[in-house]
Amino acid sequence: MIIREKGTRMGRELVKEVSFLPKLCALLQEVETLEEDAMNEAAETAYEAIRKGGLLHVFASGHSHMIAEEMFFRAGGLVPINPILDYSLMTGAGALQSMYNERKEGLAERILSEANLHTGDVILISSNSGINNVIVEAAMTAREKGLTVIGITSLAASKTLGARHNSGKKLYELCDIVIDNHVPLGDGLLEVPENGLVTGGASSFSSLFIAQKIVLKIENCFLKDGELPPVYMSANIPNGTDYNEALIKQYQDKIKLLH
């Protein structure tokens, strides 16, 4: 047991946790300012696809898969979003195994073949590093199928790291639209004293922020054209479930997980 005397601090220097919030806020402000044009382009492209009867597909692996879950079937979220979720790529299936799986060749083609992709659709692929095989091959497969590919990634990390795919390509090099999450190499905003390791992970915050900004911008595209966007109401408020049923029926045959 560590005994701390009143007015003194024993042990090593501490992580500067009080600086996490201002650093995170600064990061999101940087994204808001510098990625505005890219986010606008992404939203307008997705909107045009949706207006033509298509979908905005979302794919990721590891912790980034939270972006797909965040955008799907949630209160205030858009209905025509298809999350491509494969359990073998999530940490819940086994952390080490999911890491090995995202480095496998050929897995992305199988996953995307079951995702109801169509020429003219848009796919959002999120990966902080952008170097693993499943992410690179997902972008390649989507492009071959005639989809517009939007990538959310850390350019600082991806341009520093070596490619794992045998093509030598990384996610940002295969996208039609690239949105930089501005997260530094190592995915941390703070430093562990003495050993220099980074902590205070930021990629989930930044990428989720970008995803929500794209959704809001798509909704504004509908409103500018004089239409109400297809947005879910919370199922936990009166009439929420009934309101959503009509929207769900429009997309239930297109979105695998909407059942």
C-alpha cells in the first residue's frame, strides 16, 4: 500500500490528464476548420447517391468499427446507412485474433460481397493507420464495383508507417475523398512521463466527430432541396417506434442489419 503524506506527492511524475480536454477540443477544432471542404464533398456525394436510391455504406475494423455502429440505427441518425460489420474484425471476437484478421489477404472481398454494394453507391472507410490488408482491399474492391470511396484516416500516421499490402498502397491513396482526422502518430495526445509512450487516445473521438458532421451535412442537403431528411426518432419517446417503422420499410430490403 502506498502512503501519501498530506501536502506531498509520492511516486513518479503523472500523466497531464488535465490537458486532455483542451488538447482534444483543439484537435476537433482543427478538423472542423481544415477538413470542411472534404466533409462537404463527402456529404454532397453521399446525398446524391441516396437521392438516386443508393446507400452510404460504412466499413472499418478494430476500434474503428465503432464509426459504423455510431452511424447506424440510432436516434437522430440517417436511415439509408449500411454498416458493414464483421465480427471477426472486432475486438469482442478476441483482440489478438481480430488484429491478425485485419491483416489477412482476401477477407475484404468476401465481406463486401455480402454487403449489397451497387455501382453509384458511396462507401465510407475508416482506419486510423490505413495500412492493413482488409482496409486497403476494401477500398480496392469498392472502387472496382463502381463506388465512390471516402476515407477517414490519420495522414500523419499513414504517411509515416510502411504499407502492409503487397500493392504498396494505403487507404488514403485509394480514396476519391480523403478526410484527415489529424490524430498524431501513435494515436495519443498525452505522454507517459519517462518512457515517452503516448496515451489519451484520440482517433475514435475525431473520426466519430467527422462521421456525425457528414450526417448533419447530408441532412442539410435534403433541407436545402425542400425535403425532410430520413432521420430516426428515438424509440424510447412516445410514437418513436411507429414513426421509425415507415422509414425502415423503405430500406429494409437493402440493409442487411435492418431487421
